[in-house]
Amino acid sequence: MNDSLPPRLPATGRTRHRRLREQGGRERAELDAILAAGFICHLGVLVDGCPMVVPTVYGSDGRHLYLHGSVASRSLLAAPGTEVCVTVTHLDGLVLARSVFEHGVNYRSAMIYGTPRPVTDPDEKLAGLRLLTEQCAPGQWDYARRPDRRELAATSLLALSLAEASVKLRSGPPGDGDGPDGASGRWAGVLPLVTAFGEPVTDPPLGNAAAPPHVTARAGTPVG
Amino acid sequence: MNDSLPPRLPATGRTRHRRLREQGGRERAELDAILAAGFICHLGVLVDGCPMVVPTVYGSDGRHLYLHGSVASRSLLAAPGTEVCVTVTHLDGLVLARSVFEHGVNYRSAMIYGTPRPVTDPDEKLAGLRLLTEQCAPGQWDYARRPDRRELAATSLLALSLAEASVKLRSGPPGDGDGPDGASGRWAGVLPLVTAFGEPVTDPPLGNAAAPPHVTARAGTPVG
């Protein structure tokens, strides 16, 4: 998948980890894993000189992130060639330390920087929409009705290279067990956070029609 | 709590809903509810002219959002007076429609715009850190050791007014049951997404010490 991108993430001015270096990942495989584990990102883009942060879905082929252009119609489509930052975050738990100062969050996060390219080639557009759909809802591309020509024309798709990206993460217990606070007798640990799919809820007009296996199979499975 | 802010959210150039108006909330109570339901936001800030989106924790008193300055040390602290956008997003489910085109996400999202103010007054700083700690981990401000003078000095805190904010949300079933796709016989519905706390994991040096009640009480409870 990543044959055109190096296995180590780049250290550019904005991806270099300046603080808390222990929380910075450098392997492209870590980026791939974070992207594969989710389907929602926060897209940061300049609108009239001010940042705007929009949640949206994404798809990825390991070399590009594909984004719906429509979510950023005020911004990206009005100003092609604009640099963006896309951040994908998974929360794993609250780090409850002995001291308030050492409290934190266990998480995995990826930040991708670049200038998205509008996808106009019909084949790439269809392939990108397939990636995006399958990232959110595996199996739906084959199950649902695919976009027709009119719908394709009404859909904007953007491709963002994964070349410039950084990864940050924290895992494990609190860090103040060794210090003076460790002798305080206070409990410390991690309160895990888990995101999972629930049981599918059928659209009311369909009565009690059962969801197809590729949907029911996800009930109870974790996300992120 | 909101005595100084109007009950309706403002319609400024950037908070006005231009697309999908049915997804725009206008009540300040909706904003308060979204903020109260979480503790992680995505902070968008300009660094060297490019947007950067950073996940971080927040606290709120209904009039301000409080943010750790340290997370944005490269940006906010280097450039006080910089406008930011803070977005809080809760995911509620995947909307699996009959057509790919109608697929979507059920979510609640708040976007806050403004110029954060560095909090320097020691009393406000302590109060803001208390809000931030209690938003993430209710009960920990009284249970854990509070910041001492040295730690307070090492902590940067930013206050962002909640005056300029917008709310977007989607809920309910897919919207293509009425159209031609409704007759296709395909299943459609929502696959809910639930984020919840798991069982606390004690820091290994503490052996099998039991977590205090304010921590164990959260196990199994939803977030967002």
C-alpha cells in the first residue's frame, strides 16, 4: 500500500516533536494503524484568515486521505490550493495520577498536513468514494445502491497526500508512582475509554426487518 | 451559569449555517449540553500561516472554555491574540441508507470561535484548572494532590469566551425511505456508536488496591 512513501514519517518544521518526545511516533505503520482504526477526522482549514475545525469522515488507501469536499464547501472548494491539517484521534483512557498536575489522557493521534487536490477523474472519484464508504461501513459499497452519474457530479472529493504526517500517543499508567506522591497512599491508575458499535436500529418504515450480516457483525465491536 | 450570554447562539459570518440548515442548532442550551457531555476538543490554530489541529482536554463554566496552554505551546503562547476554533464532537451512530449517497453520521458538534486570553490571575487559574480537572474526572480535584505553586507556574491556562459559537447535529434514521430507493427492499437504519468508561486499571505499584468510589462509579457509564 505504501510503496511510494518511506517507512519513517518525515521530520518537517511542523511534524517534528518539540515537546514530550516520548509521545511522538516516527513509523509510518503507526500512522496507518491510527487511520485504519477510525473513520472520523477533524479538518482544519483557513476561512477568511481564521482557522475552522470541522468533523468529517475520511477514507484512506495508505497514500492518500480522501475527504468529502461538501463538508468544507465554504472553504476548500472556494479556495483550492489551501493548506489544511487533518487530525484523527482515538481516546483510550483517563490517566488518573496522584497529583492533578500529572493527570492526562491515553490516546493515539495522527496529524496530516498538506494541500488537498480536488478529485475530478471519474474513476478515481468512484474509487475514493468506495474507500470512504468502506472505511465507515465495510460491506456497504456492495450492499447499498452506488452513486449514479448525477450523484457523482454533486459530490466533491478531495485527496490529501499522507506524505507529511506526524503521530502522537500516550499509553500506560500514570507517571508519578516513583516520586514523593507515590508514598501518599492515594489510588492512581487508568480509567479506560471504549467506543463500540451497538445493535443496529432498523429504519421504522422497514418494520422489524433484520439487518444484513455485514451490519449485525459489527454490533459490540470496538472502534478506534 | 450563562447570565452574561444570550440564550440564542449568534449568527455571525462564520457561525451562520449555510448548508444543511436542518442540522444547525441555535440554542445556547444545546451548546452547553454538548460541552457538558465531553472533555476532549480539537483546537484549531494558525502556526506559521497554516492551520494546526490539536486534540486537548477542556473545562467549561458555561461562559468560557478553559484550555491547557501547554498543548499549544508552539502556537498560542508564541502568538497571543491569535484567533482559534475549538470543536467538540460526539458521535452517535452511522446512518446506513439505501443509497451510498445518503449515508451519513449521527453526531452532535459544537464550534467555538474567538481569541483565547491567557489566565494569569492565580485564583482564576486555580478555578480554571479545577473546572478542567472536574470535566475530565469528577471528584479528582478533591481526591488528588492539587497543584503547588511551582506546578501552577509551570501550567499555562487559556480562557476562550463562549460568546461566538455554533452547533451542528444530526439524529434519526436515514432519509431515503420515501424516495425510489425505499422500494428497493434494501435494509437501512442506524448503527449506534457508544463510548463508555471501562473498569479502572490500578497503577501496578499499588498492587490490587481498589479505586475510590468516585472512580469505580464511572465504569460502564457512557461519555458524549
